[in-house]
Amino acid sequence: MLAGWRSFADHYPYGAAEVRALREQAEKSGAAAAVTTAKDAVRLPGWESRLPLYVLDVSLRFTAGAEKVGEMLNSLAARGLP
């Protein structure tokens, strides 16, 4: 069961006060653990809690259209576009 949810902008610079607030919110919610992505885990300094912090590795796999996306990316790279 999901006990809570917080969303932040991509590349969000978590401060110590925000990490503390997240930890306290998770502990008060009755959660058994906190979960974050590997990308954000390195941005969460000082996670010291009775709750474990589980880290998800997220990957992308195309189930259709991979060849077309590859062609578009190669085209952009050839033109020197980001």
C-alpha cells in the first residue's frame, strides 16, 4: 500500500531541511520504507531514518518505434543539435 507521495522537478537540489521533512513525513505516515530513483538517491544527503530507503533503477526500453527514434536522434546528432 502506498502511504504517501511527493514529486519534485527533474534535477531538484534537495536541501538538508527538505530531506529531514521527507524523512519525518515518511515516518509519520506509517510507511515501511521510502522509495526513490537511483538518480535522486545521490541527491538525498543524510537519509538517516528507521525506515530503509529503497532505490529503483529506472531504464527505458522501446517496445515499438525504436528504429525510428534512433534515426531521428542520429539525424539531430549529425546536424549538431542538442
